[in-house]
Amino acid sequence: MSEIYIFIVIALVLLAVSDLIVGVTNDAINFLNSALGAKVSSRMVILSVASVGILIGTLTSSGMMEVARSGVFYPAQFTFNEVMLLFLGMMLGDVILLNVYNSLGLPTSTTVSMVFGLLGAAVAIALHHISIENSLSLSDISHFINSGRAMVIISAILISVVVAFVGGIVIMYVSRLIFSFRYHKMFAKYGAMWCGISVAVIIYFTVFKGLKSSGLISADTLNFVNNNIYMVLFGTWAVCSIVLFAMQRMKINILKITILAGTFALALAFAGNDLVNFIGVPLAGIDSFNTAQNAGTADITMESLMQPANANFFILFASGIIMALTLFFSKKAMHVAETELKLSSQNEGEERFGSTVFSRFLVRFALNMNNLYNRIIPKSVQRKISTRFEQLPEVERGNAFYDLIRGTVNLTAASILISSATALKLPLSTTYVIFMVAMGSSLADRAWGRESAVYRITGVMTVISGWFITAFGGFIIAFTVASLLIWGGNIAVIVVTLSCFYMLVHNNFISKKNKNKNYAKEIFDGKPEDAETASNILDDSVNEICSILSHITKIYNRTLVATFKENRKVLNEMVVESNKLYLQSRHRKYEILPKLKHFRNSEINSGYFYVQIVDYLSEITKAILHITRPCLNHINNSHEGLNKEQVVDLMKINDAVEKIYIKINEMLSTKDFSELDSILEMRDSLFVIIADAIKDELKRVQINKSKTKTGMLYLTILNETKTLVLQARNLLKSQKYFLEQTKKP
């Protein structure tokens, strides 16, 4: 047996581990979104419950679906060498695709990526087989590929999107009409029966979606339940309602119990049914290797893959441990969670997605339909319905993305739809169902107001379009990789595989920390924020402003030096850093109103100065960005560099700016503003230097001693430098007044 096959087997095993990590990162939000969105408990409790579900799901998993071995292609038509390259090409393409989606924070279907990855790799290998076999033509590709499977997956996307979205809307709307946002009084009467429905559905979901293929439940039991489904569901609901009623009387929050139970069930079902998406292909590759090794030759066809395979206990247990650990340590999983939770959030704030023509059209259409509704429905009925949807003030509802009622609805609706589809053998995707249920419930719950609707519709359409791109992208990437492997031979196998591993290691372990780390931590912590007061904000803002101003001084200095030396690498870094500061300040502006809502009436004057501070800080970061970008563009376009006179003037200005910023930081950190007038004097002195520099530049222009592009860059730097210093001095004044107002009783 050639050593290259041992290399491929080792690569498949490592890719299986990577795929488990990347796959869980992508799918974690499917079973965590309700617990995270409603913040039912601490991070450790939520992840621990999900981890137990994952471990049980993996240990009871059948371990292998036929699609990984023979569902997309006919293995008897392929040789051992072709099958190994097919599996390797699919795994490399799949990990690359999912890693891209996770980096973008977009959820997608691992089943779709696996199926279309197998399809793309199989087509590439089949075309190679046909090209070297004289008796075959392109029309014979149907002997190699089971194309019907792809159409089933495409139809699943369409069915999932429509059914889940509508189902989420209907169930959430009815639930909110019953309980409203102030649900505690009504829930005390009927909550046990309502949660009983949810728990009964979740139990049914666990049995028929999570454990149906585990072997723990006999076929007779499954048949009995299927034949008496309504009686079983009614009996389960009655028992669950009684138990929950007793727990409710013991002052136990049964909504949290229901959501955690649903989280466990979805995690179990995910691990039990989707494990094949991650380790199915590598296990098929190992089985193929063992078959060829036992036969003593690689020149055999792979009819053996038509037989079912089962993973042993060790493989399942190790897979479960890897998946559970990923939940606790993956930052990208938090980033994916951020996308769905912000799209369904009840709170206002900065929206991640922009506005599109299509989203604006849908919002205008909805407003017109609402006007029609207002004309048709009696006013008394409208008022009655509106009272059920009156949201709690933000101070009362805390920083949860939505309340426990919606968290329960999301789990219940998803469980009902997935279980029903399983019983009816409809090809619904778990990822698509859970995401679209969450979007439908948020729409019905009036979380998409006129302030956010266009942006959230854009976000949903982005995710949906990404699902179709998953199919197309999975096919193309796997087709390309498999083609390189089959046509390039052993050298291509080694080079492509090592390149893929380098990309994975670099993106996941070496690259810079996720810029959303702090926000993602907030999502997973599940703890309410401390009340924002002027005093708290003052303490935080001083340290933050000092850090930002110090950073801006370094960026300004390094940008000028890099421009003098025409160093593109450093300029690129400075643009990235300045853009990051600008985005942070932009995000901070969106947080102003939510923060001010927590201010006491006596702190309104402090709030005014805080608004000014945030605005001045935003202008400062914008100014530094307007310096770094033109400098980079100038050097990138290979324009002539700054002349000696310009460099000398800018170095003087750089020294003056640095002294001003150091002085400002000293005053901010010590909270001693007694030398505030000295900053004004330093600023005026700098402005005189800048004015003289501008006049000198105009003289050089008149005698053709300065090039047009260089002169424009020089003047841009001077003007933006004035903004840097002017706004920094204004910020210092506002910080002084903010401090004075905060100290007042």
C-alpha cells in the first residue's frame, strides 16, 4: 500500500477533528439561541446542559448515514484511489467553506455543505474517470452520480424557509395574545398547561428525532407511538402539566426549565443526526483503506461502501468531547450567535446589516398593508390587540434579547416542525427551521419596528441567500479541490492538503482576536448588566479615552514616518487600526441612548456632556482615518513622495501633536484640569505652525516645486491634524464639565 494513502488517512482524521470544531461552531446557535436570547441562566449552566445533550447524542448516534458512503455517488463505479481522493477533496472543501461562513458570522447547513461537497468532488473524479476510459462518454456520468439527492436538498431549503417562518409567526402571535409581555399573572393560571405542551413536544422530538436510530428504543415502541400519536401526546402533555404545576407551586421558574429542556433536546438531536456531517466521510475513507489493505491491492472498486458502517464507542465518545469543548472555547461560535440574536432582538441599537432596495420595498408594502388593516379592523379590536403587544420598558426587561415566552416558543415551534417533518418524511433542514422560526417569532413579536425592519430584513435575506451559496459554493470548491488532487497526483495531494491546514491554523489560532470578543462574551455570560450611572460611565470613559488618544498618537506618528519612507505594509496596518477605532466610536454612538436611559433625572446635565464626549471622540477617530487612508492610497498608486521641506514641517507638527496629546492624557488620568488654558495655548501655537506650513506649500505650488498629488496629500494631513487637536481639546473641556456635574449631589 502506497504511503500516500496513509498520508490521506491521517489527513482525513485531522480534518474530521477540524470539521467537528468548525461544524459545531456553525451549528451551536441552533440549540443555544433560545437559552442565550432569553438569558435563562449563566453561561456555564447553558453550555453544560447543551454539552450533556451532545455527549448523549453522539454516544447513541448510528454514526453513519448512507449519504456519506453511497447517497450521492455510486461507489462501485470508482476505484480505491478515486474514492480516497474524492473523500479528501470533499473534506478539504467542506472545512474551507464552513470556516468562511463562521468568519462572516453566518449560520448555514452542514448537511447541505456535505452533500454538495460530495457531489462536487464526485463529479470531478467521475469526469477524470470518463476522460481516461475510452469506452465512456460524458452522457455516462449518470452511472457515477446520484443527482436526485441534490434536488431533494434544494427543495428542503425552500420548504424549510417558508414553513418555519410562517409557523414561527403564527405560534408566537397566538402565544403573545394569550400572555402579553406582562405575562406573570396569566402565566400563574395557565403556564403549567402551556409549558406542558412545549415539554410534551420536546420529549416527542427527543425520541423521534434524537434517539430514533440509537437502538435504545425498540421498534415495537416506536411503532406503537406512531400508531397512537395523539393519545401518546395527550398523555405526555397531561403528565408534564401536572409535574410542572407542582414545580410552579414550589416557586420554580418552569419557563427556564422548559427552555433548558429544549436546549438539551436540540443538542442531543443535533449530535445524533448531524454527527455524520463531520465524521461520516473520514470514517468511510478509513473503511475504504482497510478494505484495500485486506485485499492487498489498491486496484479494486469500492462496492464495500454500499454496506452500512458503525463507528465504535471510542470514536463517538471522542467526537462528543471535541464538540462539547468547542462550545466552551470557540469565539467564532459566539460570532455566529451574534448574527441570529441581534436579528431577533427586542432591543434597539446598531444594526449589523445595511438597507437594500428589496428590504425597503418590503417595509413600504408592509406599511401599506397595515394601513389597510387599520381601515378594516374595528378600533376597539385594534386597541385590545395592541395592549397584548405593549413592550416592557428596557429598564424592566433588562439586557436579554427577548423574554422567556419567546424563548419557549422558538424551541416549541422548531420541535413541532422538525418532528412533524420527520414523521411525514419531509426533507426539512434543522438549521433552516430553527433560524426561520426565530425570525418569524421576532416579526410576530413586533421586534422589527420601523427603526430596524429594513436592516433586519436585509440580514435575513443575506443569510437565506448564503444558504443557496452554500450549495453552489460547496460544489464548486470541492470540485476544484478534487480536480487538483486527481490531475496533480501525489504532489498536488500533499501541497493542497498542507496549504489547507495552514489556512485553518492561521485563521483560527494565529490571526488576531475576534473584534466581537467582548460583545460575544456578553451574549454567553447570561448575566444582567450593572445599572449604568453617570459615575460608572465616568470611570469607564476616562480610561477608555486615555487609551484611545495614546493609540491615535502612535498611529499618527507611524503613518507620517511610513509615508516618508513609502512603507505600504505599515500604512496598511495603520489603516486597519484607525478603521477599527472609527468603528468602535461609531458603535459607541449607537449605545448613547440605551446608556442614558439608565441615568437618573438628576444626571441629565451629566448626560448632555457625555453625548458631547462621544461625539468629539467620533470626530477624532474619523480625522485619523482621513489621514491614514489618503496616505496609503498615495503610496499604493506610486505617486511621488513628500519632499524634504514637507517632511521637516510635518515632523515639527508631529512633535507638537504628541506633546498636546500627552498633556491631555495627564489631565484626564489625574482629573486635574487646572492647566486647561495651557492646552489652548499649545493648540494655538500649533495652528500657527500649520498656517505657516500651508502658506509655504502655496509658495511651492506657484514655482512648480510641489506636485499636485503630493501637495493635496500634504494639505489633507495638515487640515485633518487641525481637526485632531481641535476636537481633542473640546473633548477635554466636556470631560471636565462631565466630571463637575457628576460630583454634584
